[in-house]
Amino acid sequence: MSTLGKNVHIGRRSDGSIILLRHNQEPFTKEMANLTVISPTSLAKSYIKRVRTDYDFDPDMLVTLDEHLDGKLQKEGSRLRYVEKKAVKDTQVVSYAQTFLGLPVWRAGFNVRMHADPLQVVSSQSTVHLNIDLELPKLKVQKSKDKHEMLKHGLANVDAKANDCICDIGKSRKAKFVKITSVKPIIYQYDPAQRVDPEIKEHKDSKDEVIPSIDLPSVPDIIKPGQHYIVLEVLFTLNMPGWGEIHWRAMLELETGAVIYLRA
């Protein structure tokens, strides 16, 4: 049973961890939060503290709820950081991103949905990755006893590293490199089944190419399925024969430079 009461619909992952609480019949109110002055963010913050144990969040995850996501490297584990507040008709949604080492975890976070009048929480949803186990990459930078400092130096010149990797990525298709739009370090959990678009395999026997594709070399043996890695998320453009300019997103594992995710 949820800490919110009996009339709560609970959604779970296959491992039993909670990803959804829906409780329209038992909304979380300002009285339950002991708030005199109420706002969507103050109510969301109180709510997350209330359901923390339901979602199995470590207390340290909540110490940054008031901080905005900036993607700066930090000496810390998993945290939730404020992203935005959206209003859709009579509903407010307050969103938080999960970070690890201060870096955003790919598509991971927490949403709190509430009715606007009166302001009260009616559901929440989590895509948080529990128990991230990440080894810092071995980088060719100035040696230091502090691995965090070495990582900081390694992230200081990510544009050049991304450029070296991306300029070669389209050679198998005789694609011309156009530009890199964005490079930022994030945390990504490697999934071999999602390395390239699954639709490419579905249409591999088609006479006409349905989705732009690029042949990728095998990932190094040190890259393991399900493991989290520090990667460079690179948004770039290639001019591809038969397609013209195509925008791509690639995840480059920081230590090896291997492309472990690619999408047009």
C-alpha cells in the first residue's frame, strides 16, 4: 500500500519497483503538506518527500529539488533537479530531471501532476534509474589522485573529441559531414537492442531504404549491456546520398569513443 492511502493505483516495473502513483480519489493537498503559502513547485516538493519511500528514493536524491538543471559536473550520486512547470488547461505538471555526478541521465526523471483549482496532486510518474553503478572512464589526461578532477579535465575539450568521431561516422555511406549542432556530456544506459533504430532491421530486406542508416563497427568488449556510461550526446548533420541533409543524434562513450546509440 502507498503512503498516500488505500485508494491509489500503483504501476510497477517488472522488478516490482514503482513507476506510477495515481490517486484522484485521494489527492495530496496543501493541508497534507502543511503549507500556508502554496505554489505548484512547493506542493510538488512536499509531495515528493511524502512518496519518497514508495519510489524507493534515497534521501540524498531530494536535496537538490530547488536547484535548476545545469548539467555541470558535481561530486555526487543520483539527484533530482527542477526542469520546468507546465500548465495544460486545468492541470499543472512539475518536472524534475535525474542527474548523476551532476550530469543528466538520459530520459530519466520525475513528474508531478496536479489539478489547478484547487491546487492538489493527483498523480506522479517516475523514470528514475535506481542504483546506478558507474565506473569513471580512463581518460588520457593529466594524472591526478582525484578521479573527479581527471574527469573534469577530460570533459574540458569535448567538442574536439566529438568532431574527431563524427567526421568519420558517415564514410561508409559516402556521406558528407555538414556540422555539429550540440555536444553535451550525459549518463546513458547501454542497450544493444536500441543501438540503432529497430525499424532498420525490420526493413532490411526492402528494396528501398525506408530509414536513413549508417553501418557501425562493433562496440568494444568493455561496453556491457545494461551498464551506465558517461557519454557525449552529439547532435549533428550529414549530407547523405539519396537523402540530402539528415539530422542525427549519437551517444559517444567517453573512454573509447564508441557510438553506442544512433538515430536520425
